[in-house]
Amino acid sequence: MEFLCYHRDRPESLPLREQLGEEHWAYMDRYEKEMVARGPTLADDGAPTGSMHIVSLPDPAAARSFAFDEPNYQAGVYRDVLLRRWRNTLGRTMWEFPGGRTGGHRYLVLGLGTGPAADLAVPSGRDELIAYGPLLSDDGDTWLGTAALVRAADPEAARAVLTRDRYAAIEVHNWQFGGRP
């Protein structure tokens, strides 16, 4: 089963993040085969604001271990963590995205749900979707939202991947393909 893990940075934590760089990479190297997608979210000036990973793990306990044993989390780089089961409706990894690693603007779009499930089917414009799927409860029975990685002209175009009035909130974050530099 797949899980989306989004660690959001604490303000002013960049020096600590940089100090722990090799520890973070060594930790993530252990999950290389399980990665569906990964990469940092970024402020408009390019500074990191968080770290997003989609990983295939055996169960919720393994996902919690992945999220909370991570060296940056342990050291206090992150202010909070969003960890949800996720369903890969595209059936591919980010490395299989036909648009490649570069070119265009990339975004992480998080629709935090309320009420009946929305946007379960893959939307039109599939060629611009890097990853897409519902956020679910640990048992996979309850829809909690939708997450997408998308190439789009701007944040508003990225937000349009989700049905605006079906979510309590929709977040759009600048995002880039991740992996060891």
C-alpha cells in the first residue's frame, strides 16, 4: 500500500536541514525501491519549505516509522507531518512521467476533504499529471482528500486539477523532482 508523507519545515530551520543533509540522504537511500515520488516543496525564492515522499510500504505502522524516524524530523527541522494512505491512480512512479524531470512549473496540490469523496477519477489533462490519487484513512475505507503532483503554468492552473468546492482547503506548493543530488 502507498502512503503520502509531507513534512513541513519549521521557520528558520534551513541551517539544520543543511547540516543533516547526508543523514537525510542515507535514510532515504534505504527506501529507494519503495519510492513512488519524492521531492522538496519550495518558497517562491527557491528555499525549501518541506519534503514530500510517496512510498509503498507494507502497513500504517511502517509508514509511521518512515515518517517519524527520519533524521530531519528527529532533529526538529519539521513543524508538522501529513501522513496519509494514498492510492496511485496513475499506476506509475514520477520517474515514468512522460514529461520528464525538467521543463515547466511543478506543484504539489493537496485537497483536504470533507464530506463525500470527490475527484476519484483521473481528471482530463492526464499528460500533465506526475502523480494523482485519493488520500485515505489507514484502513483505506474513508476518503480524506486528494493529492496530485502536476506540471502547470501557474498555481491557479495546478489548483484547477481539483474540484474547488468539494474540499475544506486546497493547498498548492511549488515542488520539484527529488532524489540524491
